[in-house]
Amino acid sequence: ERVEEWRKFLERKTAVFVSSAHIPNAQGFWDMMAPGLTFLKPNEKILVLGGVASILMSMQGFNEFSDLNKNRLNMAGFREKTELQALIRASHVIMLPITEGEGSNLKTAEALESGCYIVATSKAFRGYENALLLPHVFIHDNAEDFRKRVRLLLDFSAPSPGTPIEIKSKYYWNSQLKGMVNL
């Protein structure tokens, strides 16, 4: 129910970027989006969720087309967990522009769970290699190709059926911890 309310509120297909206020994640966004968000149609925005919204516009990549970039970013910031999940599922494309760092890539698992289109770098799919060939997953390490794919997918209808349960379930905690902890 909440997902549909958010879809109506967003009014159009939306790309989403979710991250904490971790500088390498914000830098990855601009590594893949620079020189700016000019590839989006004038009425399209990228929904930015999480702490990264507080630092994204202070990063170097923002400056070159700052007015245009500001108009094409919807800085939603922090959301309570169920609202965050609903917003992610209401989105059309999840962007995972991870270009540096060695984190756990939990956002990749969340993206796979959502069933939305996913545009990611290969680094974002480290540990999720068996999901690389899913029809709604697109890997681009070149910024121009990354942007082109996001733009193209915003014109597509929603992926069907999204991530199969047999793939998703491999990333649930009970599967990940099997053999290490008695659940």
C-alpha cells in the first residue's frame, strides 16, 4: 500500500541513490554522474535517500552544472526503515555507483530484494556475482555507459519478475550465516 502511495507521489519513474554519508559513496555518485545530470529529461530527478543527501551537493562533481544538478536531485535524506523500503520499491531504477572502498555492499542486497532495475558498477556487485546475469541488472564501470543505461531504463516498463526468490534468498541473513551460527 505504501509503495503505491509513493509511486503516485513521485508521479513518474524515478532513479534512486541510497547511501550513508560516506564520502567514497558520494564520490562514486559523481564519478559516474559527472559532468552533471544533463542526461536526465528536464522533468526527471534522482531521489537521494540516506545521509549522503547531506554531503552530495558539497562534492566536487556537483559544481560544474550546479544549478541543473540541484534541480534534478530530490534530496529526501533519512527515512525510517519501512518508509525507506517503500520508497526504494516505488522507484524504477536503483543506482549503485560504487567506485572505491571495501564495504559489505548491503545496498546491493537491498537492490536485489526490491526487484527494480539496477544499474551498478562491478565493484558494487562484489560478492553478488551469481546475480550479474539477471535481466534487470546492468553493470557499467564507464560513467557514460552508466548514465546512458539509467536514462534508457527510465523509459522502460517495470522489470518482470525482478529478482527470483532463489537468488534473493541466498542473501538473507539465515543463508549468509548458515554454518557459522545456529539459527
